[in-house]
Amino acid sequence: MSKKRQLKLGAFLMSSGHHVAAWRHPQARADGGLNFQHFQQIAQMAERGKFDMIFFADGVAVRQRGQGTDALSRSVVVHFEPLTLLSALSVVTEHIGLAATVSTTYNKPYHLARKFASLDYLSGGRAGWNLVTSATETEAHNFNRDQHMEHGLRYERAKEFVDVVTKLWDCWEDDAFVRDKESGVFFEPDKLHIPNHKGKHFSVRGPLNVARPPQGYPVIIQAGSSEDGQELAAQTAEVIFTAQQTLAEAQAFYSGVKARVAKFGRNPDDVKIMPGVFPVIGRTEEEAKEKYEQLQDLIHPHVGLGLLSGMIGGFDLSQYPVDGPLPELPETNGGKSRQQLLTDLARRENLTIRQLYLAIAGARGHRTILGTPVTIADQLEDWFVNGGADGFNIMPPYLPGGLDEFVELVIPELQRRGLFRTEYEGRTLRENLGLPRPVNRFTKVADSPELVSASLHKLSIID
Amino acid sequence: MSKKRQLKLGAFLMSSGHHVAAWRHPQARADGGLNFQHFQQIAQMAERGKFDMIFFADGVAVRQRGQGTDALSRSVVVHFEPLTLLSALSVVTEHIGLAATVSTTYNKPYHLARKFASLDYLSGGRAGWNLVTSATETEAHNFNRDQHMEHGLRYERAKEFVDVVTKLWDCWEDDAFVRDKESGVFFEPDKLHIPNHKGKHFSVRGPLNVARPPQGYPVIIQAGSSEDGQELAAQTAEVIFTAQQTLAEAQAFYSGVKARVAKFGRNPDDVKIMPGVFPVIGRTEEEAKEKYEQLQDLIHPHVGLGLLSGMIGGFDLSQYPVDGPLPELPETNGGKSRQQLLTDLARRENLTIRQLYLAIAGARGHRTILGTPVTIADQLEDWFVNGGADGFNIMPPYLPGGLDEFVELVIPELQRRGLFRTEYEGRTLRENLGLPRPVNRFTKVADSPELVSASLHKLSIID
């Protein structure tokens, strides 16, 4: 195909927006987290902008903000559970992908396989699963544990988890259900393959009580950046979310992941790498900067201190003048390298405590782009054409306003440059992302030679 | 209030209908289980009929039908997961309650509390949870177990489960979220109550990351008929589904449960007892009988034999002539009393194997009513006015046709008699059922004396 390669775009949505103080912004809906009309408006807006998908992060706990409830009480702590929300949004959208994070650490593969298959049917093939492991104590405390699961064990469990889930999605062949009223045959018995999985973490007989999803599998997304995380992603992910600050870093990550993917015998084009971008859009550069400052001014010192405390091992900074220097910090058990990084940053740039928390509070590790629609499009294009990204995960600072601006101002600029679609190419998320439909591992290859080239069936051993 | 007491009605829905061969019926949609348009049509039809709620049973496995895949392959084995389906249906309905079974045996309270709270927000206070325990081996095999959990332990777990779930629903006071953009206060810290539950089965710190549901708690439904099941229901249920065949049995069950409810200090009116009814509607009695026979004729012998085998301890009947007598059965380990009951029935009524499976295959233990709209209304009224029921759980034999007939023919007859609403009374499921909104156990009673009379807060000990 001679068609020009185009960007993939996800709209990464949080209740009132990504900025830590978003809910206080005049153009943000403060009660957005539990307001269906809010999400309906946003999802339809993203679909009008031809985004590939909307995406919700998730955790199974209220996110802690430093010590006590003071910083917490100034933060958005309640919101919809994403699978129920996406199911509802499937009814008011037609084209856009519907993706959510669900952890492998505190879930069971049968439940997860079922719910995502169900969402894939509700939406006609638009579901996506962001596979994560849970690494916070607050989540552990809601699930009978004192501490979160050790890193290596978490990833070992995650690997087996995705193996079980994909086996369950494969257990019915695509054409198993004949539903012949006359003969009374609902499915053809030889097209049922009972997984009967027995592994270290899971024993799951199956079959699933949902048919094979319209997409074969819902699109599998991952964001792990550790060695274990990258290995798992290279074997199983089709979309990779990542946080990268500079083009050089993004290029290194991009080429590294694509090489890893090839190492597992997969086609590197079948994995889309999409760094996060936190865009602040103005009619002029100056206006964009002012808008950013306006957001930063909304960060209550207790929230900023809570965030910063959390990043330096829980050390309480509330006794120190917020416009004074960072004090000497005691040794801590956890997050040592991050503590050192932040201390170095504060010393090198001569930052006050306030300046330090402001530096980390906005995009929370993702790339902030301030600018006009043209300069923002320039920067996205730069990474896209120079081997830094296959697309981007757009993180609107506040909602609905921040997404509206991106759709009205930046998307048309990308379309004018031929970098982004003006119509959806396919019916499913998988088709729009340009990903192959996974072959069913149980279907006899001789019957469907044209499907052999698809890659995902390689990931698991057939019992 | 002098308003005449009225029936409560649930529409208990299965993919293509309740009859075991429903999917083969000319007026049934064979692919209904995974067809959203099908469920949208049904839900809107039930809402047009002013039903209190639609309700989905559920299990976390394909339901086994005898040995092997032969009988299974003639049965509806795949369908939507109910919480995702109800979330989608919340968008296309306005008034009707949305209830689903979720088991306490293979779930975690934090997930369940979240998802139902989320559904309650999506639907504006229309969620209902049918609390069950899982008692099949096929479910156990999907969740790392060889055998299902022992009865007493299951109920012990269920009791603690509902305690944790309701604590999580109560952890935010109803007016905790002020979301004051000016001051930056999102919630008032003294209106957060961290459950910090530590019990035999669960350690769950909380808080929940969803606000207190619009209904306080989604309506809690139960169907357990064992001694343990009835004790749990008397303490925690607000709606009780039950299978009763005769008015005398129904009256005994009704008065027994209401007495149990009173024993726990609850108002017996706050628990609605709704037996299942499987209606076959004709313009004449004769036509209703013909319609029933037409359904029965659709039961493939292998499905009938599979059902029957399952009920007599797994004994394989396929070697015996289907129109001959039931053979002598060997002793089995499980389900002895049911085996004896069926053997006695076959001997007493001189039934062939076919006649025996036909006798048990239709409503599967629920009451079948064949008749005209008038005689069906007569029978419902009889139970309702004579202390047998507060309402009914209507189980359409085939869908959408069977529900359509009930809404078009029987509902108007009930309305003419003043036995059923012509408009919804309230905005929430709880309001329509006439149930009180549960008081938050953590809210200081002195602040809200008018709420003290509500009963559900008594069920749990405050830490």
C-alpha cells in the first residue's frame, strides 16, 4: 500500500483532566468523575476528532497523597469503574475504541476474559485492555494483603494471566455457533476447545461463557517500562503507552522495543508505540504559557507537598517553609533513586520546595507541550517522522475544555498535513490501529492458510 | 397512606428465554445472548410495561448439561456478562431497575462494591445486586479449585462479604463531596470513614474510590432457600426471589421469611417476596396449552436426558429407550434426595423417561401458569391478596415474544384491576419498590433523626 503512514491517537481521560488541580479549572467539570453526561460528551468529542480510542487508567484504591487526609481531601478521589463506564459509552459512540486498565494482580483471568469479551460484543469490536500489575500498598490493603506483591512474582503472574485469558478467548472457534433452529444444534462440538489450563498461578478449565470476541482478542495494551515489563510487552502487547521527555529518549525506547518485538518472532509493525503528551494550547505561545501558569497556580500547597512527599519516600515536608530550599532528607527504604533524582534537581536548579513540586505536578512524568496548534503539530510530527512514536496518547490537562481545544484546533492541523485520518478506516479498534486479527490457536491452520501470518497466536503454548 | 397495595414485578431475562429450548422457538432470537439490540428492545419493552426491574441470573462457567458435549451443543452457552450489559442498558432506559446476580464465592468485595456503585451512578439509582454463593463444580474449576466451597463456609463468607461491601458503600457520607473550586476542598475530611475491615475472610482497608451510591446501597436481592440462605436473607435482603409451586407453600414461605425478618429487628414490609412465574399466554386456555406443547416439542431428547441425568447424580440414561420406563438407579454420592424424588414421581405417575424430563424441563422448578390474560391475572392476584407474594418475578418462556405478550396482554389486565402501577412512582429502583434508603452507619444519628427508622444500618457492627 502506498498510503502515507499516519499517526494513531488515544485520548487518555481522567475525571476532570490530567493536571493534578484540573478539577478547579474554570473549564473543567469538578464532578466529572461520576457524571455520565460528562463522559458521553467527551467520548463523542473524541470520536468527532477521529481518535483511535479513549482510554481510562485505573487502580483499585483511592490514590494516596502524602500523609493524612489533608492533601487527599483536595484531590479527585472518586470516579466510575472503567468497564461499567465503557460499556455505557459503547451505546453512545460508533467508531471509537474503548480501552481501560485492569490489573492482573487482584483479578482472576476468567472474570477479566469474560468482561472484555462482553464489552467487545457490546461495542462491535472496539474493546482494548491495558494490562498492568498493581504496585501500591493502598491497593494491597483492599485485597487481604499487607504489602503489594513482589515485582518478579507480579510479572510472572501477569504472563500466565494473559496466557489464560487468550486461551479463554480462543476456546470457541469464530464460526462455532451455527444456532440452527431446525436441527437444534447451537454450536458445533468440534469447534469447542476446552483450555484446561493448569499453571503455577492459575487452574482454569474453561470454556468461557462468551463466544470468541469480534476482534479475536480485544486490543492488548501495556505500559510497563521495567525490564520485566518490556519483555512481557514485547511478547504480548499491541499498543505500548510510554512516558518520554526528549526525542532522543523516545527514539532509543522505540527502536529498543521494536527490536525486542522482532526477537519474539513478531512483526514490529504489529506493536504501536504511543508516548503520552500533555498539551497546553494557546492562540500564541504566550497565551499557552499563561494557561499553564493558571493551572499551576491552582495547585494547593498541601497537594503539591503531598505529591512531593510521596515521591521522596514519605518524608513530611509540611514543617519547612514552602518558599525555602529542600532540606537534607533522611535515608529511606523505598524509592531511593527517585529521591536522589529530585534532590539533585532541586540543588542543581536551585529550586524552592514549591518550585520543585510545581515541576513534577503537571504532567506527572509525561511530556508537556505548550504552544499553538501549529507548533504542537510540529512537535508531534517531529517525533512521528523521526522514529520516536507511532502515535500519541493525548492527556488533556482539563476536561472537557482541554480535549475540545485539541479536537477543534490541533486535529485539523494534523489532518491538513496528511498525518491523521479524516475518516475511520475500519469498523473495529484493531482495524483502525492497523493491527492484524489474532488467529485462533485452536483452529486448524490448513483450513485458513491466509491467516497464518498473523502473529499473536505464537505467544502461547497449546496444551 | 390509603393507596392500594400494588404488585412489584421483575422481568427475569435469559438470552432467548427461560424455556430450555427457547432459542429454537419461532418468536425467539437464537443469537440473543450476545446481541445488544435484542436486550435493548427487551429492556425498553419491560419499561413500557412499568416493570420494577429487569434481572439477569449469572454463573461463572458454562452450565453443564449431562455428560460430554452433545447436550451442551444444543444449549445456549454464551451470553453477555451482566454488569457490562446492564451498564449499556442504563443508557437506553430511564426508569426501570437493573439487577444482576454476582456471586460472593469467586469475587472480592472491593471489586463488587465498586462496580455496583458505578452502575448505580450510571443509571441514576437503579442498580440491584442479587447476592448468591457459587455451588457448582464447573465454576470451581474456573477459579483454581477442584471442588466447590462447602455450604457453611460459603455462607459464612457471603455474610462477611456483604458486611464489607456495605461498609465500603458507607465510607463516604452522602454529602462528603463539596467540590469547592474556590477553596480547593474536594471533600470534607470528617465525612470520610475508613472501614479498615479485618475479618476471617477479608481484610479491606478502603475507602472505596466511588462515592456513596445514589440509592445509599443498590437494592440487595437474594434467592437462597436453605436454612443458612434464609437466615442471611432475613438479615440483609430487600427482595427475595423464590420458587413456589402452590399457594399453600408460598404462604408458608412468605410468613416464615417475614417472621425471620422481624426477628432481626427489621420491618417485614422492607423485604419484598417475589416468587418466579413462567407464563404461557393464549387467547384461550386451549391456545395456551398448545403453545406450551409446541415449546416442549422443541426439547431435543439429548438435552432432556442431559438435564435429567444431571438431576439424578450424573447417571447416563442414553442407553435406555426414551419412551420406556426409568431404570433402577444405582446409589450416588450427591443429590440423593432429588434422585429419590424423581424416581418416586416416575413410578407414581407411571412416566416414561421422556415424560419425566419434560415434566422438569420447562420452568425448572418455578411455577408454570398457562392461561388467558384474565386467568393469569387471576392467579397472580390470588397469591398477592392471600399472603403468598408481594410481587412476581416473570420468566418469559421465549424472548422477545414472550415478554411482549405479557406487557401487551397481562399488564393492562393487572392495571385495570388496580393491582399494578400505570406510572413509575419514583426515580430510583428503591423508591419504586417502596424500600427505605439505608442510613449511613457512619453518619451521626443526631444530625438526621428522621432517618433513624430505616433498618439496614443495623446489619453490621461499626468498627
